[in-house]
Amino acid sequence: MGTSGDMKLAYYPAPVSKMAMWRDLAAAAGVPARSAGYMFGLPFATAADREIAEARITVTGPERERRVQRTAQRVHRARLMCEAALRRGVTHLGMWNGQGGHRRTLVMVAQRLGLKTLFAELAPIAGHVTLDPSGVNAAGMLPQDPAYYRAWAAAHSESGAVEQWRERLVARSGVKRENQGDAGPGPFLFVPLQVRGDTQIGMHGGWIRSVPAFIDEIAKAAQHLPLGWRVVFREHPSDRTGNAEQLARLVGPRIAVDNTTDIFELVRRSEGVVTINSSVGMQALLFAKPVLVLGRANYAVPGVAATAPGPDELTQAFATARDWSIDLPLAEAFLRFLAEEYYVPWPLSPANRERVGAQVRNRLAGRLTEWTPP
């Protein structure tokens, strides 16, 4: 599949606000594109659909049959959509996020039927989106080999894109919450919380299965921080449920909750950032801060961000927090690759249209870039 003439995209038109994005990106690449249609519930499914559903549902008991029936109906509708797309000569299915619910089912069926995939999601850089043939965030194609980014940086001149990224950082607005002991003076580790039910936790949280579990593990490990250190939590502004009661029980000499200080000011003032796999962890690299990841994240490249794959490793990391470090040249090379190569500008402009077209064609061809490592 070497040219745009070989490719044809059908995009799932949800959210509706991203339909223009799919049309624009495909047009820049010279690739025909149209909506694949919506997934509605259907009251029936074939035996083959049910067989697929039964293999996917692992729960037992009275709940199992209901879930199997619902999943089989989703599989049936997804198969009808994908078969119709294939009859139209479609080669790729475009999907926003695609990691949960009926979208995940649609992706699974598309891949079983031979359709290639292209996933999109908001990027941490304003005015950009993620576009990846494998998935978003930890499911994407970003290499985990530090040598890849060192070699790429050596082969490409500095463009200033990372500095522009720093300048365009904007904290999210959302639910206003009071502090429970703000950051205050003294060394601290910053712990930005994610939204409850975040698919990134469910799919890539590793040993951390929920936000409340994450809070408890951080609180236990905080007791092993060096003398005078503490952790500072911050609730996610988009989480309307919040964790106020749980956090209130934990606040003390080692734990504070600061919901009013600008999030990037907290990153700047911290000695490091601890996260499951939040995009704030990636953004903290822009401030040359050490980052500790408890789940799976596409920025957890050795030397760029450290990992704690279990409670013992987390405790040890907190006990040695004074020794945290970051490989600044490697982190800068990684950030440059993201800003200059990986993330795709959108909305389009005459200045970026050619670049975006090349990026889209590469992703449809299953590669991140035309550059080949030595």
C-alpha cells in the first residue's frame, strides 16, 4: 500500500464535532473519505456473532447471558457496517479513541474482516491531534527504545516546536474545588489525578485499577518520603464525582490537596510528578521534571520517565525521591519527535497542509514517519 490512490477511508462519525477533522485530514492526504455510519442497537444477531461475543465475555452467573446478547448485537451491527465499507472499496476505518464500548467492538470486527485502522485523539499540544494506526496513548506505535529518539534528533535540525509547545500550554477549566492544605513551601511530589472511569486506567493502568486505589497507594508510599517531603494531590477538573471525602481522610503532614494553584505552576514547583498515565506526566517533561509512571504510558521510555510496576517499587521510589533524575538530552529528543513528527496539526492551514498530508499518508501506510533509523 504505497500511494494515496490505494487507500480509502471510512470514519466513524462520533463525536460529530470531529467529522470535519476526518474530512480535512483525508483531503490533505488526497485520500477519499466518507462516514461509515453509526452503530445502533439491533435486536438480533447471527450464531457467528454470538460465538464472538461468548469468547469476549468472561463474567459468569446471571449477568453473563445479558452481556453476551448485548455484545452479539453490537458485533452484528459492526459486521454489517464493515462489510458495507469493504464493498465500497474502503481500506481503512478511522476511529476517535476506539478503546471502549461499541467503538472497541467496531474496531475488533473491522480488524477481523481485514480493514486497517487509524485512531485519533486530542494531543497534549493545543491545535494538534494524535493520529496512530495502532491506537492512542499506550496502545500507539511510539517506540520505547531510547536509541530511536537519539538517532532521530541527530538526523533532524531543531525547529523550535518544543518551545512553542511550552508556550501554548493551557490548564483545563472545569469543576471548582477547594484546597485541603495547599502545596505551600518545602519539597513535594505532585500527583495529578485522572478522571474516574478513564479508559486509560482501565486499559493501561496495570496494577492500579482505579483512581481511589491510586490515591491509597500514593498515601501509603508517602510515609516513606524523605523527612520534610510530602505529596500534593490535585483533582482532575473534568471529574464531576471527585474524591474529596477520601482525600480529606488522608490530609496531614505528608499529604495535601491543592485544587486552585495553576497545574503547571505545581509542576514547576514540584520535585517530580507521579501519575498512572496522565498526559500531565508527558507535559511535566517540558519542565525537565522527573516523572514516575505506575501504569503504561507512551512516554514511559527508559531514561525519559521511570516506572513503578508494583507497590514495593513505588515505596522504594518514594524513599529515594531525592535521587530522582531525568536524562535531559533524551527527554528533549523525545519531545522534539512528538512535536515535530508524531502529533498532527489540526485545524489545517495553508502553512501546514502539505506536512499534514504527508503525516496522514504515512499513518495510513502503517508507519510514523518516512525517516528510517540507521
